[in-house]
Amino acid sequence: MQVFVRSFGCSANTADGEVLAGCLARAGFQLATSESDADVLIYNTCAVKGPTENRIINAMKHAPKDKRLIVAGCLPMISFERLQREVHFDAVVGPSVGNKIVDVVSRVLAGEKVLELSNSNGKPELDLPRVKSDSITSIVPVNFGCLGSCAYCCVVFARGHLRSYSIKEVTERVEKDFAAGAKEFWITSQDTACYGREFGSNLAKLLEALGGLTGDFKVRVGMMTPNMVIDMQTKLISAFKSEKVLKFLHLPVQSGDDDTLKRMRRFYITKQFKAIVDAFRVEFPDLTLATDVIVGFPGETAEAFGNTLKLLEEVKPDVTNVSKFFARPKTAAAEIQEGLVGSDEIKRRSAVAAELVKRLSLERNQRWVGWVGEVLVDEKGKVEGSWVGRNFAYKPVVIRSVHHLFGKVVRVEVVEASATYLKGTLQIK
């Protein structure tokens, strides 16, 4: 029997999908390369945003009708009623089910309809088999769930509360994948800054352990909530000094207005966010700063939106993900009735923010023109004969070459900048 696994959403979900495929392959199932070849389809879903949910629901509606469909991931935990109403499926399971997927597929093939939506407090083994499309990049989940209670976030209903892997488990996984050829590791979770706090550890200690491992590899640290950084900031900056840790900081601010942050239940103020950024930039002047903002949250006045634009102007992030507010099921924000921002105004604010972000990103990238250094080529470019490499600050540099460069470290000179990437030329060592 052939099974096709398709993952949507974040890097943690991508990692979950790799495990689903790996467990099924170990159990003797064949992995189909297309939906048309498969007997069973597994859609490993995301539902963090309304448009994302709509897109995935639409994809499932148009899935081949003669296939068995298993819906996995966050969406069934968040919008089960809609899923049940609009999609014909044979099974639903939550996220990170690990080896349990083998039993679910077997039961579906036997004609059973499977509904398993309990939110487990456990976590799958970190050394389960995986099938990866990229041999260079290894996505390593370090914890599931988080310690936050953000008013707009529905992921907590799917991923639950914090459960972290031990430092030993993570380092052993990295060593194993490095031995298998991985050169770039994405440390990922719903909030990496929460890592290990339930057993007295933290992210700084984990990064110190990874920095002490033998081997030439790089570590990209995933999203960190600002208030979770504050109490370990000094040690975290020290851990970032390792040559193994990429100088890339993903610190979502969500709003530049303190009153809006309070209503969002984000437990920091903009002054604290800026202080973290300043401290990192003192040590790492070429740091790549990524952040996120939500526009149109209930109660966001024109002045509050202006404060967000002002903050972006002051901080000048390299990358900013702008999201329109959509009320998600079961969240506190979905219950708010006062101060609602109209959809047309939300679209307008999003467009204004996006235009500012594009300008700021271009300004930041132009600083790199003339830089010469090494990049790890971890992606094939969109244009034939092009490749994408990342430097020490995880800046994407597009280069042209007739040679196969994937997985190689090459020396480049940056000759041009756009808002989303740099252009480089190969340099002969």
C-alpha cells in the first residue's frame, strides 16, 4: 500500500511530517511521490491563521475522492466542527502522533473510521525514523507547547503546554544527523525561549551544549517570545557567540503599542523588546533580526497602529512578517466585541505596514553589498542554474553556477541587494 504525506505550516509541522513518513516506511508502507499514486493521503495540517485554514480545507475538498484521507496536525484540534462539516475524511489525529500513525493507517485500510483527538501530554521519541527531502538541513523539535496565553493564539489547543526534550536527547539527535550529512540544524518549537523550563534548564544551556559538540555545522534558533528571553538574556547572548550559532534572532513583537500588547496578553512592553534587540546588536552588529506584527487586533486605534509603524522605523528589522488579525476559534480574542477593526481598514493597515517593511528590509540588505565571505548552499534557486546559500547571519545569497553546489560551502561577494535576498558572485579561493 502506498501513502502520500503532505505537510503544511511551520517548521515544527514539517518535522512532524518527516516522522510520519519515516514511521510508515519502517513499517513497510511505500511512500508515494504524488497523490494520484497513493492509496492513502495524509494531510498534516496547520490552522494558526484563518487564511491558512481556508487554503488547507480547500485543498482537502479537492483531494482525489477515491483515496482514503487522514487529517493530522493542528487543524482537527482547532476547527474540528468545520472539518467535519466540509471535508469527507477517514481519520483525524492531532499533531506529533509519531509511530501511532502506523496503527491509524492500518485501521483505515481495514475500513474503520478513526477519531483520535485527545491532546497528549507526551511527546514522540526524538530518534524516530524520518524521511527528509533535504539531506543538508535537519529540523530538530526541542519542545512542544509553550508557557504563553496569547489572546489570539489557537495553537495551544493543539500543541498543549510545555514538554521539552533533555539536552542529552537533543545533542544526540544533532550528532546522529551530522554524521548522516546534515550541516544546518533548525532548533524549533512553538517558543524556543520556553525550552527546558519545566525541569530547570533553559535555551542558553542547550545552545552551550550544541556549541560544544565536535563538527562543522550551523544552528538556527527558532522563534523566541520576548518576555521569555529577559531572564536569560546575558547567558543567551554568550551562547550566541559560538561560531556554530547563526546570528539570526526571531523575536516577534506583534505590536508597537503597549496597550495593545496588554490586550494581546503579551507579557512585555515595547521598551523591553527594544532593549533585547539593542543588547544583541551590540554584540552582533550584523545580526539578522526577524519579527512579526499583527494589524487590526481588537481595540487597535489609528494611534496604536501608528505606534507599530514607529517601532518598526526605530528598530529596522531585517525581516518582518505582517499578519492581518483573524479571530480564531476558542481564543480570548474571539470573544471581544468592542473596538473591532473593519476588514477594509485591516487590509489598508496591512498594505501600509507591508510597504514600510519592504523599504526597511531593502535598507538593511543594502548594507551587505560588497561583503565577501562564505555561505552554505542549502537550497536550489527558482531559476535554472541558480543556488541559494546562507551566511553567518542566515542572509540568503543567490548565486549562479553551472556546477552542482548543493551542500557546499563557497566564497561569494555580494553585488546587489533586494528586499528579500542578496545577489552574489562566486569567488575563487
